Amino acid sequence: MSNVLNSSHIYCPYCGESLEILVDGSAGNHSYIEDCQVCCAPIEITVAMDETGEIVEILAQTDSE
Ligand SMILES: [Zn+2]
């Protein structure tokens, strides 16, 4: 099991700024909330991975209710 943090880029759904995030490569598919580094809004980040820990997709959405 690797415990690698992968650096990746997303765009804030609120202000549109490009943000660098660290994704836990050992966590598999998961989602979490991270505050935008620019406008401080809560971004819901959803990470999809395959079995090898390769990141397939990262979605950045507004915090759903
Ligand atoms: Zn923002």
C-alpha cells in the first residue's frame, strides 16, 4: 500500500481561480470539503480512482445541501 499525496489542480466553482490540492492516493474514491484558498468558500471535492490508485477524475462542486 502506498501512501502518496498527489498534487493536482482544480478550479474553484465559486470564484474560478485555479487551486492546487493534495489528493490522498491511498484513500480510493472519496469526497471531502476544502475551503477555497482564494475566496474561502467550501468546495466539495470528489475524487475518483481506479484500483491502482491512479486518479481518474476530480470534481470540484459547490457544497450541496
Ligand atoms: Zn474560490
